[in-house]
Amino acid sequence: VADGREDGLRIIDISNPASPKEVGYYDTPGDARDVYVLDNHAYVADGKAGLRIIDISNPSSPKEVGYYDTPGEAFGVYVLDRYIYVTDRGSGLWILNFKADVPVF
């Protein structure tokens, strides 16, 4: 979950929908506005801190494995095939090409 404040990324276990619980947390440097999860990575649009890529393979101990600092404020993110789409207030849409085994820096 990215809540749009300076609270970072919160990982919630919803295996029992009647009783969700937080199992992990990563304090991003910006204000997490959007998140897209694919496999073991969370791609976070992190406001003035750009795009952050968080390894969530161990949900109780997430760690940052890559980032791309957009010029303005990243507020939306989507991942498809080998591309990361980041919307950035002030500079528009960024389309980043990546390899799944190589983080974006």
C-alpha cells in the first residue's frame, strides 16, 4: 500500500480478508503515491524521490534494489513486459526499459 504521505510502502497480508495485517514496511525517501507489484518487486511512484524499486521477496524485510529519479514528482506507475511507465507531475510520462534481473539505477 502506498498512501500518498511520507509513510513509505506498507506490505499487508490479506490471506484472511476478514483480518488483514501489516507484515512489512519500507520507509521510502519521498511520499509514496502509487505502487505496482509484479512478482517479487514493488514499483513505487515516490513523489519528489522518483521511482523506487523494492524487493519484497521477504515481505517482513523489504529492501530497495533500484531507483530512477524523475525531474518532477512521480505520482503514478505501471509495469508491462519490459517497460515501467511513470507519470511525473511537471515532466509528463516516462517510459523506462528494463531487464527483470537488472534493477534500474
